[in-house]
Amino acid sequence: MNPDDAGNYGAPPRPYLVLVNQLGTYTLWPGVYDTPVGWPIAHGPAVRSECLDFIRRSPSPGRFAPLPASAA
């Protein structure tokens, strides 16, 4: 287990969420708090390291996908 996933004093790991806004920007969010308006859940609840892995594997904001051949 990743040390970041461990809770304090032997407590179970804290849950986290990955939220995403309309621009495709991801953020790590503590799972014990209500999610802010405009930031739907993209992943989770899961331990912190799993959420960070999800963000790393996801397309980066600001990158544009190529146009489909039919649109060119």
C-alpha cells in the first residue's frame, strides 16, 4: 500500500474523488466533502494513489484531439 493511502493512527484510508470541470480539468477531492457545483465525479471514491493514477492516465487539459477525417 502506498504510504499516502494510509489513514492516521491505523485508521482506514481516506477516500478521495477525481472531479472534472467543463474544460476537462481534473482535481483530487477529499471524499468526505460535498462536491462543488460544476465539478462532476470522474472517478472514485478510491484511495489517493488510485485517483492520482486515473488523472495521470487521462488526457491532459489543453490538448486538442485531432479532427475526425469527415470534418477535415
